[in-house]
Amino acid sequence: MAGGRGQIARGPGTSSPVRVVLILAVSALSLLAVGCGPAPVSQPPTRIVAWKRLGSWSGRANMQTETFMSDTGSFRVRWATKNESPVGQGTLKVAFRSGDSGRVIIDAVDRRGVGSDTTYVGDQVRWYYLTIDAANIEWSITVEEPVLGHTVPRSNP
């Protein structure tokens, strides 16, 4: 054996076993690094609120609505008044009442004259109905409650 005991003779262009393993390891890591580029950054889900209609009513006189169940106890009340006659004499009052006892739970609207607005009110989960006291004015009312959700991020192919 050339070069002494335990050594293997190598000709020109040959590499040591450690060097071969090192080259293979670097090559493998390089291939992994190319194929495993930075992961796409996904956006966190965004919270959204949709509104579920519980009822919509309109008229010119007093009204008591049918009962409706609230799953949240929170409400958005959109109302409008128009065609006041005689002018200056129109009134609108809207109250949420307990579907069980009939007592007033929330005074939601108390308006004199023509106008429109959105009111947010809340109490608790229960059965409700509305009493609408109106005089000398046309009115419309929509009651909605929030439905909470979130967006679903799209995944990149």
C-alpha cells in the first residue's frame, strides 16, 4: 500500500469519503432550499358581521307585531317616517316588549316629525314583539340582529 498503513492509494481526481459526504449533504440542502422557498403568508381571518332580518313592518296607525325570537339579544332597528299630516303633529314610538310578560324591555324609537335613522339596542336572548305607537305619519321599521362570522383565507395553489 502506498502512503503507509491504513491509507488507500488514490489516483488523480479521486476524493476522500468525508469530502464526498460533505458534497452530497451540501447538494441535498441546496435542493431543499430551492424547493422550500418562503411559505406564502396567509392573512388571518377577518371578523365580519352580517344582519339577519327578524321582521319588517310599515303602516300609518298603531300596531303590535307578531313575536320573534332573538338569538343574540342585540338589534339594529332601521326606521323611517314620511307624509306627516298635519305637519308638526306626527309621532312614532317603538318599544320592544317581552314575549312572555308583555312588559317594555327597550324603548327603541321616540320620534316627532319626518326622518329616518338606525338605532342599535340590546338586552338578552328571549322572545320579543314590538308595539308601534304612531299618529299622523307613515312609518316603516326593520329589525335585524347580528350574525357573527369570519372570512376564510384562500390558499395559494
